[in-house]
Amino acid sequence: MEDRRNFVMKIAAGMAATGFMSIPVQANTGQVQLRNVFVHHVFFWLKEPKNQEVRLQFENGLQKLITIPEIQSSHIGTPVESAREVVDDSFSYSYMAFFKNKEDQSIYQTHPVHLKFIEDCQHLWEKVIVYDAMD
């Protein structure tokens, strides 16, 4: 959880530095609050998670996916094993994309690159869970 928190703070700091988002004045040193951003977080469970060819094909699909212009920033990751009961490390890949607003995320949903990713890769996964959030 600490690694995820650090990652999100680094992404937010980078986005703030490039003008993609604002940081509230009350943010403490070393702490960045994400404001006015649409977060799209997707977890994938591959059918064959140990098959390196499958993983490479899926990763290539994700790399193409993040080229969609409406995505301000993104992260592709794999689970960190944890003995803590509150940590779900059962997924194969985590994909997170940040958008300026819900409208940009809606454009992304029907973008040809996103539709091609689904067409080319959906046979590789057995389960997908999406968490979308915005303040």
C-alpha cells in the first residue's frame, strides 16, 4: 500500500509540474493531493498468467493503449505479494490511466485504439475489474 501511495504522489507531482492538474495549497510537504482528475484503474486476471508469450502480447497491447491522447498519465504494474489480508495480490496486471475529466475518459472508451486493445487482448484474460473515481 505504501508503494502505491508513493507512486500516486509521484504521478500527481509530475502532472502538477506539467500543468495537468492543480495541487491545493494545504498539501503538506511530500504529500500531493489529486484534484480535478478522473482516475481509471483496471485490474486484469490473465487466463495463463505464467505464460511469457501471453504476458508479452498483453503488455504490448497495454503499451499501445496508453498512446491515446486523452490519457494524461498512466501506470502499468504487476502485483506485489503480500501476506496482509487486506491486500489483494491475486491479479495479473494493474493498469491506471488519468484523465482531465469524465468527457475525456468517455472519448477514451470509444477510441479505436481502446476498442482494438479489447478485440486483440480480451481472449487473454478471464476477469477484469474497473474502478473509476473522481472528486
